[in-house]
Amino acid sequence: MRAIGLFIKALLLLAIAMLGAMFALDNKQSLSVEFVIFSGPEMSLGLWLIMFLMTGAILGIVASGLIISSYRRKLTRLKKGINKV
């Protein structure tokens, strides 16, 4: 049963990657994004959008991981306090 779930997840991931690649290839307009300090290289619009999406996803995972780890530490402390009583 676990193998079927992994297979479905892999297929879903592959479909999303293919959709992203098609999106990047379809948006061929070149543009350069200007940040506060520097100007980015000139790349296609689709590539910029996918890069910003991936950056946001990674930052979201890191932020939620930090919150989860703090809750786990609190839970561990509370469990130790209950075991003392």
C-alpha cells in the first residue's frame, strides 16, 4: 500500500514539474528584475516566476520547520515535567 502512495506522489510531482517546464517555455519574454541593491540577469518571464515560486516555497518550509521545532522542544519540556510529578 505504501508503494502505491509513493508511486502516486512521484507521478504528481512529475506532472507538476512538466507543467512548470511547459509554463517556462511558453513565457519567452525576456526581462530583468531590479532588486534594491542590484539588477538581476535578463531571463525569460517564466523562469523568473518559477524561481520566485521555488524561493517562496523553500522559505515557507524553513519558517514552518523553525516553528515546529520550537513546539517540539516545548512538548518535550512539558512531558519531562509530567513525568517528574
